[in-house]
Amino acid sequence: MGTRHLICVFSDGEYKVAQYGQWDGYPEGQGVDALNFLLHEFKRDVFLEKLKMVSFGTQEQLMAQWKECGADDSGWVSFEVSNLHREKYPENSRDTGAKILKIIQETEKPLLLCNSLDFAADSLFCEWAYVVDLDKNTFEVFKGFNTEPLNENERFYHLKYDPKHRKEKYYPVRLVESFNLNNLPTVEEFLNKFRDEEKDEDG
């Protein structure tokens, strides 16, 4: 299901990962995938070491990846080019989602990522966001369709997006749950958090 989202990693005072994803962004999808990685595969020391091999690529560097796979400057790519790019550079595929966390932990080569952090600014389109904050030692879940301004202490408060053509204004994604990495919930407990919230919204 097309549910657009972000997977982010924050460490040493900055975002190291801000991964745009196209599919299954809701908690039952990418949320559970990220949680399962953190519960069963995450090795903090290894992950932090591998993060040193991760950086945001420039537009030119990222375009070079596409051209290596057969793209030109037209702005359109064939299925063959798209599939080759996904196979060769899964770290920059819209299909990867929370799997980016495992890709980073297992990488043996430097990774140039696309910085999609600004996508969190428009919560009409960014339906969910997940942040692994290694400074705060938290796993945070953010929800889109937010029509209320954020408080100044909110993570994405500084992001601004105000399209003039809309009647209704959407603010950046808002925090709905935060979990300590040393005391993560089970999948069932995780999903119940969001079921409870939906009940509250329904009244």
C-alpha cells in the first residue's frame, strides 16, 4: 500500500539518515519492521561504527548513480533502469523503507544517501515518520495529517512548508509515541499504542 514515510537516524547532534519510503508506512508496516530490527538485530556499537561510512550525497553524486544504471537527463527512467538502480543501490530506493537500518549495519562500503528530511515538513504527504535517536536513546513515531502547529520543543518544529494553493494548512509530522531503546515494547504492545490513539480520536 502506498503510504509515504520517513526513516531517520539521529546521532552526534545531526541526522545521518532521512530515508524516504513509498510503501506501508503505517505502524503495522514500516513501524513494525523498524521495531523488529531494533529488538532482534540492532547492535549499537556495530551500527555506530557503520554510520561513519554513511553520508548524504550531493545531487550530482546521486544522479551519477542513476546514470551508471542507464538513466539520462530526461527525468524519466525505464523499468529496467529502475530495477537495476534498486538492485545496485538499495540504500536509495523508495522501496527500501526500514530495511535501510539493516543495510547500514551490514554495509562493507561507504553509502551515499539522499537527504529527504524536508519531507517531514508537509504532513499531508508524509503520513508517518520513525526516528532512531542514538543521542537520546529513543525510537520515536510521528504521525502525519497534522493541522495543528508544533511546539517549539518538537523535533520537526524548524521545518516550514506553506503551499499557497491549499485552503487547509498542514504542519510537520507530530510526535505520537517515544520508546526507550533499552526498554522497547513487543510488537503487540507497540501496535496497541496506536489502536488506543485511534479510539481516543474517534471519541
